[in-house]
Amino acid sequence: MSGCLFCSIIAGDIPSEKVYEDDAVYAFRDISPQAPVHILVIPKEHIESAARVTKDNSACVARCFEAIALLGEKLGLGDYRVVSNCGARAGQSVFHLHFHVLAGRDMAWPPG
């Protein structure tokens, strides 16, 4: 999608520190990490947020979670948190569905 930061990263127009890629998913290190390990996992298909997941595009969400499991194992994360913000008031700043994978420190609840 034109003007989408994450679509530009997937296309290679904006550099990122890639940690995983397949035909449906791209994962890279967050440039403003909130934990020692902070990876963003995104579907290559542009979906605005979790509120826009449908039966027609939900397979790419499953692929994201398959990639998250692979990354957890590959990087030896042990315990980790997966977060997806949905909407500006929930903290979503890039309107392309993405999952934050956070690890490397104790997590509190509710998050700050």
C-alpha cells in the first residue's frame, strides 16, 4: 500500500534489520526496542489492524504466529510476550497489522 511504512520496509525501500522472511511474513528488529529483544512480525499482505482480519485474509495471521514460534525457538527466547495494538488509542502507530515479540526481561501486567 502506498505510503505505508511497513509496506516500504517489506519492499526494501526502507532498511531494516531482518531476522526472518518467507513468502507471507517479514520480521525485523524494532528501532525503538522496549525490551532486550523486540522484534516486529508483519504479514506481507497489507491489513490495517487486527480489526480488519477476515476469513479471507486470516491465513496470513496464522503464518505470522508460525513465524513467531520459529523465531522463539531459533533465537532461544524461552518466555516472551506477543502484543498487537489495534487502533490509535491502543497505541498503534503504524496502520499495518504487526505483532511485537518482546523478550529478555521480566514483563509486568498491566503493561505501562
